[in-house]
Amino acid sequence: MDEKDKLRVLIPHWIEHNEAHAAEFRQWAGQAGEAGADILAAAESMKQVNETLGTALEKLGGALEYHPPH
């Protein structure tokens, strides 16, 4: 598997991981007082990061499912 194919496996994982963090940020923002708006902004930034990663993934040819050798 070459480096581009590795990225086609890794990027979807990164996007999913970021989505989980952004959801957690949103949950905690309500309990953060005046810092809540900053935490919500961070969640929105994660959304933009994922859109950018999605664009990169498209340019690489889309997601590639990895099946390790047996």
C-alpha cells in the first residue's frame, strides 16, 4: 500500500474522530460559562477542518477500505 492509499484509509478515520470531539465540545460548552462560546467556536472549526480533509480525500480518489492481510 503506497502513501496515498494509506491517506485514503486514514482520512475517513480522522474525520470521524474529529466529529466525535466536536460533539463532545458542544456538550461541554453549556457548562463552561463565558468560555462556552469559544468551545462552540472550536467545534465549528473542527467542522471546517473536516470539510478540508474531505476535499483532500476526494482529490486522492475517495475513501479506501483497508483489509489487513490474514
